Amino acid sequence: MSEAELHRSGPAGGQFDLSGKTAVVTGASRGLGQYLGRALARAGADLVITSRRLADLRAFQEEIEAMGRRVLPLELDVRDGESIRRMAAAAMAGSAGIDIVVNNAGCNVRKPAVEVTWDDWNMVLETNLRGPFFVAQAFAPHMIERGRGRIINIGSVTSVFGYAGIGPYCASRGGIKQLTMSLADEWGSHGITVNCLAPGWFKTKQNAVLYENEQWVEYLTDRIPLKRPGQPDDLNGAVVFLASDASAYITGQTLLVDGGISTGATRASA
């Protein structure tokens, strides 16, 4: 079935239904990966979830299976090309077909720029930028053959903003925005959309230490037009939209879910 036929195949109310589809979510052992996977499962999708350690996926697997969804947990180190190829092959062999790929696995190093080491840089860029490219590449031939697919690269507000102390991270997130546009241009004729979902400030294990500082939380909140950091459910609609037939004519875009902080506004002093 072509992308156009898929788009016409049901009533508008059903365009957000992911029943019968399978989504790969990388980095699903914690944080945003679980938020995103949970939302896709609630919309009807079966999941392939990945982590560097299978044991770290067990609790989440059980949670999603309790919803009545099929779940395939797989090991994946996105810094290892052979690991990516093994995961993709196992995902395709263990499902009727991969419809959605969510490139979520990521990491960060918080240091002044003058202290960032060669290895720090490589770890962040290999995880956040090189890894997503080769995960997308591993599934692209399968999607091209089927004539459809959704690839969702997870970026960040730092895809459009720069912050001190996280230079490699900002470089990787800016790069994922550009990579998204390139792949969207290359694979669009095959019915594959490629978009970037860019969360703002959400509390995760990776940044939890920042939220222990009440003054920093107050400072942050004052700069978010909606006056609060993100909550897990704030991402649900966006990821389901980008994964579903409702976004069939949207590709190469960066969707910021950030409470408006990317407007760059700050409260004017009296």
C-alpha cells in the first residue's frame, strides 16, 4: 500500500491510531525513551525496545505487555555499528515489519569547554549523532521496500539554542536537526517521513542534579512562557502525531515541545 493509500484508508479520527504498527524505541531503559514508548503503546503500537543491557528493560517490558502490546527487548550500543546491524536484523525478524523508528538513545557531558576531552567529544557525538544516522540507515532499505515509514529523531531545545557547559551536546543536537532535513529530502520519495522531536526542559535521570537546585528551577521556570518544566505526558501527542498517518505530509521538520522557552523571551524588569 502506498503512502497516499494509507493516508486515505480511514476516517480522519483514525489517523492517530497506531494499532497493527511496530515502533522501535532506542534508549528505552529510562527517562524520555520510556515516556515515548508508553505513548506509542497507548496509541496501539507494538514495541521493539533497546538498551545496552537487556536486564534494564525488564520492568518496562512487563509494563507495556500489561497493556496488551507485543514487546521485543533487544541489546543495542549505538556507538557500535555491528550492534546496530544486529539489532535491526533481529527487530525485523521478530516482527511483521518496522513502521516507526524513534532515535532516542543519548548522553551528555557537562563541563566547561576548556575541560572537554577528545573522548568526551567522541562519546557524545557518536551517541547522539552518528548512532541515530546508522540506526536510520539500518532500517531504511526495509522501509523503502515497503514504501512507507516514520523516523523520529529526538533532538532538544539545544537543536536551536546554545547553552554554556554542554558544547558537544549542543553540537550533536544541532547536527540531528540538519541530519533530519537531509534524510527527509533523500527518502521522501519512498514514502518515509523523517522529523525531529525536540523536547525542552524535562526532568530525567540525566539532568536530575539540576532540579535539586531550587534557585535554578525558579530561574528556568521564569523563562518558560507556560511557567513550568515539561511533564512526561506533554510529549504524548507530539510523538504519536509524528508516528501516525496524521503527519503524512510533514517531513524534515523540528517540532519543539518546550513550553515556549525557544521564543527566547525573558521577563522584562519593572
